[in-house]
Amino acid sequence: MGKGSRILVTGGAGYIGSHTIIELLEHWQGEVVSIDHYANSDPATFDRIERITGRRVRNHAVDLCDKPALDRVLAAEKDIVGVIHFAAFKSVPESMADPHKYYHNNIASLLNLLQGCVAHDIRHFIFSSSCSVYGNIAELPVGENTTLGKAESPYAYTKQIGERIVQDYARVHPAMRLIALRYFNPVGAHASGSIGEAPINAPSSLVPIITRTANGRIAQMTVHGSDYATRDGSCIRDYVHVSDIASAHVKALHHALGGSMDTAYDVINLGTGEGVSVFEAIAAFEEVSGVKLNYRVGPRRDGDVGAIYSDTTRSRSVLGWVAERDLRTMMSTAWLWEKRSTM
């Protein structure tokens, strides 16, 4: 992990990718480079990263589905020792409406990138997976050995397929070290309020919908379902601050590079171990912001699971990682970002 080595982050202008780049710049001695063609992100993100860290990240505006273009980038960027792969479409509702878009982008890009890693002898790979791979699970919390249920959306299925692809690459390339991180629901923003979740397309995740409603950019938000078999009828999720998720990716990278993995492939959950309902999330935001949200209760949304939260045992024991920021911090930083980004 010398100063001449590089880490490649795909989707570096995205929500989790950008926060992970900041974490890398603070805890990695080498260089960090990015690939992001701004399908759902903003080029100005790299300006914000530079203001926070004082360092400029080189980005290649290349579509990972364009294999020749990707190969040119990997050939030009010497000394890449590891890849953190975030670049994927992630909206459950959009994947239900346009499954082809998700199957093509999320799977083809992963195959091209893994092929590129093999061709250029890049042996360390962190795959951004999701708790959506578990489907609707009755027994909670879910652990890494929990049998995967039926994927409830094309997005979730691309993550199940992606994990199998990564696992098969590990099987036929045993010198590689590949880790799939199944993270739960990243929320919040950088403590500075200078960077946060800013999708180009309409948001489908709860917290940016909450903050945009509070700021008047969304006239009224909808709670999708109040008849789930949960404590208040709304969906329950394991919300994790995005900066905690970012630190886990850096710890996973060090774990892969450090020689302590005894297998070529591993999978680790990233969650807090606690479930928060939609109504509880709304109440927490209203408390920290002092803003009363305009919302209505609507029907269930296709592709949503009722409740899911994580067993945190392996993330603690393998990575030495535990989520540090609480729900109030998640909401307060998200609100700070929303206000500053629209000033």
C-alpha cells in the first residue's frame, strides 16, 4: 500500500462513491482515481470533494458498459491495486418500470470491470451489494448466512446476480481477493454539509424525499404503505450514515490488501442492527429540523420489502467496523446538505 499505488472508485461522483473517496483521501497514502460518466450524478461533486480535502481527484467520464473505453482507462492508469465498484443504477421503482436498463447496466458493467481487473492484474475488488438480496425475510436480523429470498425487484436481482458473478470470479481466480458488502440503507451527508445525496433523477430513497419535502422542492411526500406487519404499519429499514458506510469500504479494502483473508471471496453486512420505520424516520427528522412534513399515506410500492435489518456480528469481527452515527446525526446532516445545496 505504498504511495505509488492507486485505488479506482467507480461511480465516484455518486452518493456513496463520493463519501468513500473522501474517506480514502484521508486514510490512503496512494492516489485515488474515479470512473463516472454522470448518468445520475453531478460533475461538480469533484469540486466539492476538493474543497473538503484539498485534493483533486482525476475522473474518467467513461461508461463501464463500453468495454474498449474502460480498457483504455485501465491501461492508462498504472499501479491500480484495488477497485471499489459502486457504479450501478439503484432505484427500485425505476427497475420495476425499466428492467432492461438495470440488467444491462448493472451486469454488463460488472462483467467488463472484472474482466479488466484480470487482464491488468488488479487483484483486490470490493463489490457494492445490498441488503435487497435477502428479499422478504421473516427471521430478523439477517446474517450473511441467511438464505437469500426471492428478489423483489430487478434491481435486487442484479445484486444477487452480481454477487454470484463475483463469487465465480473468485473461484476461477483464487489469487484475487473479492469482498461483497451488503449494506443496508445509507443516509445522511458529510459533516461539513458540503456533499450529500444529490441524484440527477427524481429521488426514490426516503431521506432525500423527506429533506426535499421539508425544503419545498417536493410539495407532498407519500408514505408507501401503512399496512405492513410492523409495529406501526410502515416499512422498517436499517439506516446507516453514509460516512460510516464509506469507512467500512476503506476497512474492507485494507482487509483485502492486508493478507488476512483466507479465502478469495467473502460477504459482509453493513448495518446498525436496528430497524427504523418510515414514520419513526419522519418523526426524527421533524425533531431535529423543527419542520413539520407534509405527507400522505398511500398504497404499497411495488418491489418494497416489509422489514429488514442487519446482524452486525461479522462486520465487527472481520472488519472491526461498527456504525458510529445515530439517527439524529443522519437526519441533521442530510438537512444541512439540503439547505446548503439549494442556497
